[in-house]
Amino acid sequence: MMNTKLILQSTVLSGAVAGLALVSGCASGVKNPSGTPVTEMRPDEKGFVVGTGVESTDLVRVTDKMARGILGCAQIANAPAAPWIVLDPVMNETRFPVNKTLFLDRIRGQLISKAQGKARFLARERMTVLEQERQMKRSGQLTSTSDPAVQEFKGADFFLTGKLSGMSSSAAGGISDYILYSFQLIDARTSEIVWEGADEIKKQGVADAVYR
Amino acid sequence: MRVVLQPLALAAVVVLAGCATHHPKRVALTGDPLVDGQNALQQGPARDHVLWEYRMAASAFRRGQFAEAKKWLDDALPRIGGIIANDRDAKKARGLFHTEARKMFIGEPYERVMAYYYRGILYWMDGEPDNARACFRSAQFMDADTENKTYAADYVLLDYLDGFITARLGGDGSDELKRAKASAKNSTPPPYLTNANVLVFLEFGHGPVKYAAGEHAQMLRFREGRSSARSVSLQVGGKKYPVLAYDDLHFQATTRGGRVMDHILANKAVFKDTTSVVGDAAIISGLALASTGEHNEAAAIVGGLGVLSKIFSSATTPEADIRAWDNLPQFLSFAALTLPPGPHEITLDFQGADGRTLVTKKVTFTVTEARRDLVLFVSELNS
């Protein structure tokens, strides 16, 4: 009788230990051993990897808003002839390194697809290659369908540029980042800022204690 | 008694075997961070990826393989810049029965600072000073959350470079210079040379070494790396410029104060000690009871609990994570020069505290456009 009781107690005891060992997860040396297949996501969708910096969701939100703003600007909407716009790289004043052409490229893409010819763009960032091409045509190294001696490079009516400014704070492992995205359309002749749009995003989070 | 102890022993085997079986394969090291890093990325545990990317980036940087260095840093930075929360491995690392080294390595703040610092230099080399400044700002931010606020965000060079770039881009930069001067210990940075066209980043000495102290190796500590060089004599165009270190990574590693994780590890150590003492006491009591020959059932239960407590104690892992970015320098410095267009040679004498030259390095380059920044990086360390 006593033996049966002892066997029962010891079995429960050792079972508890073994159970704890398994629950505590000693056995799993590899996290997610089968991996995560590539997942296609919309650029405005939050992914698994999230920080407090500039992400594709912000890019989409901000550039969509800016493109709508520019289209509503009188100088573009009511212009007798579609103005020529040059993109001037944005200035990054945040603590996050960013691909600076990405914002303006997307705004340009949105404007071209939605403006129905109300705004036209000049490839000023390609000037070196374009000048070389023109020079080779002028020197007869390349053929030309028009007179290469004639100056046909167009001047800009407006410059579209922007700035990313930020403010960051950190306390007790928590991080907070505020970023102001501001864009301007500047009249190339008068230097007048004819349109300005901004968007702001604040993010914060607290890292796991093992990283604090 | 045997009836009780046998299943307990079996349970102990389950615990210990369970912990030992699925550890990832150890990768043999060659001593070349670029080779070892590639092997580690392919065969080693994912939690060490950032560690190897750091090491490979530093090594590639010193070999002049800047595209390679960028690749590794660009992969590592989003991981260290993000907020790691609700992470299963991090949760386990906090648990009693897993070591801290179970977590994904992103490094202590001085290591994260260096990842941003190197990436900043690479951005500047590519003609993107504002992105370089962003990296220097993020680097300084990594050091902002110290226990002792006296030492929060106190890298001299990071503030100096932030202000230097701001001034070069038409901004003010005077606040940053003020902060840099206030944080200066070894040497005070000079006023900005805003018309400089050659920017020389220098590093020397070996970075801090991590070790674990305490009875259960639960305390993360740092000791100074091997560093004989204390300054650099920079010579160009017949002129000598003495360059002192602005920042010392050993100082930075040791002045942050405690981590939250230190408290967790200390608690684990207390649990380990307590369960061990309780286990000893219970086993001795069980044996004493058994020796009377009258309380066998109680003896078995008390003794069994003692063994259980000892198993818990043995399975508790309070060891601090001492994985380290082990090819970092100790000292960081910077010099800005204005040189005329044409070919140049810079001679750099890395000197000890007594002024004796320990290592000499020469860099040749051509200044092609007077206004374009030419960024040079010279390390006393081998790749």
C-alpha cells in the first residue's frame, strides 16, 4: 500500500519536472526552423520588421498626400500650359538614413499617372549623360533627327523639393521618433514658394528588456 | 526510496538532455572575419547574424572593400534600429533556463554606435553628407539611454561630425560643437574647417573586451583591449598635424551604468543559489529522516523535493552574454584638411603615450575637385 503511494508520488513529481523542462523550451534550439516563405505585401501595409524610422508605409502615405496637394495647387491646376518641373533631392535632417530620391520619384510617378498631362518633368539628374549625347551628335559621332546645334534642353518652371526633419527621444528603453515631411513647389523664376505640403508621423515603442 | 529517486533521476536526464540536443552546429573558425562570417551566416545560428555582419563590415572597411562593408551594415542596421518586442528568443533569454546569449545579438550600445558610425562614413564617401549625419545622429542616440545621465550621448566625434556636416550644408552647427567640446575628455575638437575638402577618419587600438564576472558569470564587464597607440601624427605637404583621440570605446562601454538585463541576470543568480541551498537542505533532511528508519515516506518526499530543487538550480542559467564585436578599435579620431587639387600623400604615424611611432601608414590620393569631399578612412588595425 505504502509502495503504491510512493510510486504514485514520485511519478507525479518526476512527471512535473519533465513537464517543466519541456514547457521551459529547453529543447528548441532553432527558432522557426522551417523559415517564413517570402510574403508579398502592399507597400502601405505594416510588415513584420518595424522600427520607428521611415518605412514604405510612410513613403506611400506621404507621397500620396503630397501628389494630391500639388494637383490642387492653382499654379498647376489652372496653368494655361503644363509647367515643367525639376525634382531637387530632399534634404534629410532626421536621424534615419533614407533613399532621398524615393520620395520625389514616387510623387512624380503619382503626378504623371494622375495629373493627365497637367505637370511635366525634366530629367535634370541625367544631364551629364544627355550633354554627352548632345556633344557626340554635334561632333558627328552620332546621327541626329534634328539639328543638334539648336539648344533644346528646357528650363524648369518649378522646382519640387522637400525636407525630412525629425525629433527623437529615448527613456527607460522606450524610443519615440517624430518626423515631419515637408515638400515645396518653388517658382524657378521668382523663387516664390507656390505650394507647400507637410505630413507628420510619430512612432514609439519599448524594446524587450533583454535589449535595454 | 529507490522508487522515488529513480523517476527523478530520469526526469533530470530529460531536463539536461532536452537542453543539450538541438544546439546549432558550431562553425570552425579560420581567423579571417570575412571567411568566418560567410560560414557563420550559412551554417551558424541566426541569432549571431548581426554579430558576424558587424565583424565582416569592419574587416571589409579596413580592406577598402566599401561596397562589401555597406552590404553587411545595411543588413544589420534595420535589425538594430528596429524595436525588438514580442520576440520569442528575447523572452526565452529572460527566462530562468536559457542564457542571455539565446537572444538575437545586436550588441551593447557602443557596438551599435559603431555600426552607425561606419555606415555614416560610407555615406559621406558616397557624397551623401546628410545621410552620413543621420547615421551619426542615430549613433549618438544609441548612447542616449544610460543609467547615469552624465554619460548619455557623450560621444565627442558624433556631435562634432553632426555639427560639421550641418555647417557644411549651410546650417548652424554651433550647438553640436558646444556639446562636443563639453563632452571632450582627451582632446577638444577644433572649430569647423568648413572649406575642408579632405576628411580623414582615424581609428587605433583594440576595442573593449567583454567578460563575465560574478559567481555565476552573471555580470557583464569590460576590460580595455590591447592598445599601445594613443595619438597620430598626420603629415601632408610638409606639414605635421597632431591628432588625438576624441572618443574611447572602453570609456563608453564602462560608463553607461547597469542594464535592465543585469537585474534579470542577478535575479536568475539568486534563484540559482536559493534553489541550490534549499535542495541541499532538503536532501540532508531527507537522509536524516531516512536514517531513523521510521519516516521513510516523508524522507522520500523531502529528499525528492531536494533533488528537484537541485535540478532547477542546475538548469538555471544566469550567464551574461559576452558575444562581442571583437574587431573594433578603441580610439576614434578625425581630421579635416584643405588641400589643393592634385596628387597627395598622407603619412600617418600611430604613436604610443611616449610619442614613439608604433606603426606608420601612408595613403595616396588625388584631389580632383576642390569642392567635393574626399573621405579617407585609416585604421591602425589589420583587417
